[in-house]
Amino acid sequence: MQDMLIDLKLAGKTVLIFGGGKIGEKKARKFLQANSMVVVVSKSFTDDLKRLGQQGKLKLVEAEVKVDSPSITSLISKSDLVIAATDNPKLNEDIVKEARKRGVLVCAVDMPSINDFYLPAIAQIGEIQIAVSTGGKSPAMARILRKRVEELITKEDALQVELQHYARKLAKSHIPDEKARKSALYQIIQNSDVKRLLKEDNLKEAEALAKQIIEKY
């Protein structure tokens, strides 16, 4: 069965991570970048996780992870996503079962066959995000391919995204016909003067030119 990549809005969502080692730390940093509320449960934590906890950027719960513990099951029930990143595969599997029983999406590190989702390698340039997923089969290849993608995307592409965001809002208020609106937006993308301005990092003048194109419709 083919998986589907979905861009989730995780800002303000509670992400529960089991495991306070380097892998747990790496996952925590990813979700902090998405402005999630991160809770990490473990008997011990890396120095960086401790520092993030002291800074109030995430919550650390020092406890032995036992899936039959009321405190642990309560944490799972109150979470939107669960990450099992302990160094015990059997425990990770038990966490997956418990989360699934409570209707919470869960991902166990290095156990793709039992996961509800994967964490793809993300290439990001400005507001452009491109996810590279191997379905959990090869995180190493996902990272290599992510770097290749990052080399292909230019700053001009990132500025074009910003310009299109501005142009779409303007076009919606000026061009009632959807087909004509789409034509105007593609004309902006293909316009040689717009491309030149974006290469020169001149977004303001590119917006002014985009406005002229839209007002002609």
C-alpha cells in the first residue's frame, strides 16, 4: 500500500517522546522547530535536553517508562503524537501498542513496519519545504537526497514563493474568474523582469510589477 505524505500543522500540539538520549533529543529539536509542546520521558537525559528543559522550551519527566503505569498512560492519552525512541525495541513496541489503543498517532524509531507515520528528511529553503521519505527503509539515503534537493532550490525560488503569496491574495480581489486568475499568476512566474528582480533580491519591485500584471486583467 502506498503511503501519503501530509504536511501537518503541529504548532501548539503536544508531542510525547519516550527516550532522553541523542535520538530523543534529535526528535525533540525537530518538533520544537514546528512550535510543538514537547514532553520527554526518560530515566536520564542528554545535557542538551536538560538545558532545553531548564530554559522552559520543553518539559522533562524523569521516570521509568512502564506502559502499564497510570502516569505514563495518562501522558499518552493527553498527547497528539507519540515518539518511541528508547534503546529497548520491546519497550518501543509496547509504547506503540498502548498509543494505538488510545487512538494517538505513534512512531517508533527504526521500526517502520509498526509505525503510523515516518519523519521524513526535510529540505528547507525559505518557506519552501520538500520532504524526502524512503518509507523508513533508509534514513541515510533520505538525508543524502535531501542535500541534493537543497542544492537545486535557489533563493530566487524562495522569493518567488513569497511573491506568489502576495500575488494570489491580490488576484483574488481583482480577478473573479479562476482561469484568468491562474493565468495571471503563471504569467508572473514566467515574466523575465520579475525573474531578474528576484535574482537581484528586490522583492518590493517584483511585487509592484506583479500588481501591474494583475491589474491588466
